[in-house]
Amino acid sequence: MERERHSRQSAIKGWDQKKIDLAHIALVGSNQLAAETAIGLTEMGYGSITMIGDSPASNQDWFYMNNHKSRAENVADFCKLLYHEINFSPITLEIDDPDDIDSYVTSKPNVIVDLTNNPNSKFISYEYAQDQSIPFISGSSTKKQIILFTDENNKLEDAFDFNVNKYQNQENGVVNNMLLSSLVLEEIRKAVMPMQYDSRQELFSYNGINDTEATLPGNVFMVGAGGIGSNIGRGASIIRTSNMEVVDFDTAEQGNLGNQFWYFDSQNAPKAVSLANKMKKLNPKGNYQSRVEKFDHTWAQYFDNNKVDLILSCADSNETRLLLQEFAKMYKIPFINSGSAMDGASSVVLNYIPGKNGTISEQDPVWNEPTPKRKNNCAFFPSSTIPNRVAASLMLNEMRKVLQPKTYGAPSLKQVNYDSNLGVY
């Protein structure tokens, strides 16, 4: 059963799940970014995680379990619910010296990742990595920008001013955390399980997301509650989206858990219902509804009878995407489309804003191509959680721009791309 949960990523050409299973990752920091990264590592099936950090638990954390424990301990408990086989060691400690890491990390990690916004912590983690001759990754996130650094050909000192100084003591941003944690997951994967066309991201900066906190008004209609849609739902409720209708006919299966972790306790239940219920728990003030149905031409009546401010496509079928596009064009509703490639290394997000740009099929004819026939269900399609998470974070960013352009800026009129070697562009 545990092997089945990672069957989709294992189907990617060149993927070696055994290397993931045996890997030990050390995370320095227990902020929201570190928590998001740890949960992603768990979703992918990493065998061992050590998290070092002294952040207190908060009942505002979406993964909150127990207020009598530290955040690192809460993250560990949550990850063990997701994946019972994981060896997760939480260490409630603020590091002051590389010896602190050496004393508490009992087995040599394959990679050490510092996700704090603390310059001193970065240098301590970097020194430990050099002493141990292991790869080092640094990630920093604020409400305005993210920075990713790896030590492939650079020294941390060379990137210090750019990478850390201006981030010290700043809070993480929700959507930025989802995006940066995904990029960090990819760099960890490259270090642990290199693939043929990999190249390391040495220094990457992105400031395309404004994580200002504000309740999002409007009515969002989303089709698809799988790898991208489940992350959209989680993020939408955390950033307090007011109203969302989730449509998906599928049920959660063991084979989904490698890239749809939120269904860990909803096996054989309808995804749409499970997702909407979990969204309500995260944001009780939100109005989140579900429909366990296929989306087809009969939905015209829904758009006649309901005010829809935005359509999201998280479907894995071009036929469904084109039908959503048809309704968006007919009713003049902004439409955000997403998709992940079966190479597990790329994804795209594309907006159609009526009166401002062309439909998705006009912008890129690839969406007119028929979807390959399935073998029973989507669990047989190769897929990794990483491009799905990236697409979800970029869609959440565009969703906020559509619904509140005065706060977040105008939505993009061009395709936004993710590539594991190029980042977001």
C-alpha cells in the first residue's frame, strides 16, 4: 500500500523512489516555510527528516495539532499522520554553532536546508554543510519576495547581501511559502536523486507575489480537486477566499497520496466533498460548496443562475479545459487554466481575461490537442507534487489579482511557466 501511494511519481522516467525512501533531510528553521517544506518531503516519501527550530506552536497554523508542543513537534506529528513510515525528529532549539547541529543530528543528512530569515543561522548551517561535505540549500521568504540559493558553484558570502540581509526578522507569506517550498523540494530532489537533464538552481529570486493579507471577496468556481486543485483549496482557505464551489467526480485513492496529501484521511471519499469540508475547518467564515459531478455542457444552467467572478481549471483533460473556456467566453468570466507535464518537471498557468487577451486555445494551440486516453484513472499518469504545488501557488497569486486588482495588481496576460531548471518565468 505504501508503495502504491508513490506510484505516480515512480512512473516518471528516471525516477528512483528508493533513493527518496533512504534519504535523510535536515531542515533548519521551524517557521511556516519550513513546515510547508517538511510536509512536501513527507508527501514525496522521504524516509527521514530532522527539523531544528524553536518557534512556538500556534493554533493559527493550518497543521496545528497540540499547543503544548513546539511547532517542530506539531509538524512532526502531522507528517506522521500523513505517512506512518516516516522517521521525523523534531528538535526544539535555536542553533548558535555548527556543533549544535552535529550534536543533535545523529546521522549524517544527505542535504541540509536552512529556511530561516536569520543570517547567523544561514552561516552556521552553511559551515556545517561544508564540514560534512554535503549539499547546502538556503531559502528565504517574505510577503514580497523569495530567494533560493544552493552552493553548487557559489559561496554563501558572495550571495549574502542579496540573499539574507533584508529578510531578517520578516514574516513569511502564505503563497510565497507554497511556491518557495516547491522550488526547495526540487533542489533537494536533484541532490538526492539526480536525473538526466537536471541543473541546480544556484541563485533564484522572484518577486511576483504580493502576500498582503486581505479577505478575498467574490465567487470562485473550480473544476478539479486533484494534485493542483487540492493545493488551491488549501491555499484559498488560508488566504480567506470568501466563496468557492469545488467540482470533481473522482474519489480519493491510495495512489493519490503521493501528490494529494490532504486526502490522507479521506480514502474512497469524494475529493470535492473532502476538500470543501477541510477548507471550512481552516476558514469557518468561508462559504465552500462541493459537487460530485462531471463537468459537461449541461452546466450552462449553473452559469445562468449563479454569479461567478472567476473560473479555475485544475482539470487534467483538455476537453474539460476547452469547455470551461467556452463558458468563460460566453458569460465573460475571467478564467485561469493550469497544467502539469508528465515529465514531473514543469507546469504552466494561463489567464483568459475577456476583453483583454485571447482565450487559452488562442494563446497556445496545445490546449486544442486531445487528452491521451487513460488506463482506468488518472493514477496511471506520471506526476510529481512539485510542479502541482508551483502551479497552485501561481494560480492563487493570479486569483487574488483577478478578484482584487487594486490590492494585488493586474493579472498576467501572458503564460506563466515553471521549469525545474529555470524556475518561474
